[in-house]
Amino acid sequence: QVQLVESGGGLVQAGGSLRLSCAASGRAVSSYAMGWFRQAPAPGREREFVAAIRWSGGGINYADSVKGRFTISRDNARDTVYLQMNNLKPEDTAVYYCAAKPAVLSPTPENYRYWGQGTQVTVSS
């Protein structure tokens, strides 16, 4: 069992920055891949891949929509994964979720076993 707790969301103007944190606890956390996903408030919008990282062994993936603006990183000593979001745009507005899955990275939300409760990010124009 893995528990995930996100924090760091909020309201920011376009062009601003936020840093999200995901604190992980539980068994064998270091063997997991960690992903960030988001879900916009519009009806019918599905959960969208943002970025993923492995605790160990390297490997980072980003969605094309956030490349060059967002950076995913980890602090193994604190069992925490971060998502640094710069140059935010109104279309980045969504609930952001942290998720964990065994082994390899994946952009597919259905492949992730554990999810946090989500943190709201709102970008005003």
C-alpha cells in the first residue's frame, strides 16, 4: 500500500509559477514510478498525463504541452516528488493528481495503482 498526499496548489496569474509536492509513504516506494496528471473542470475532460519520474534508475517523461515549462524532480531522502510549473497559462487550470505505479514509467492513468486526493491549480488571465 502506498499513500500519496499532494500540496502546493493555488491561484496564480498567467506567467506565474507554482511548485506542487507529493509526499509518498508505504511499502517499497523507491521501486515505483511516480506520475503527475491533471483533470480540467470542463465536462467530459479526461485525466491527462503531465509528467512522470522513477524514484531510482533515471527516466523522466513529459507531455508535449508542458515541455520547457514544467520540471519534475524527486527528493529520495524525503520520499517526495515535485512538479515545478513555470510560465503558467490559463489552460493549465485543473486539479493536479500525483500517482504511483510499480516499475516503469507510463503516460496512461489506468496503469497507475495509487492516487492522491488532488490539488487545485487555477491560472487567471
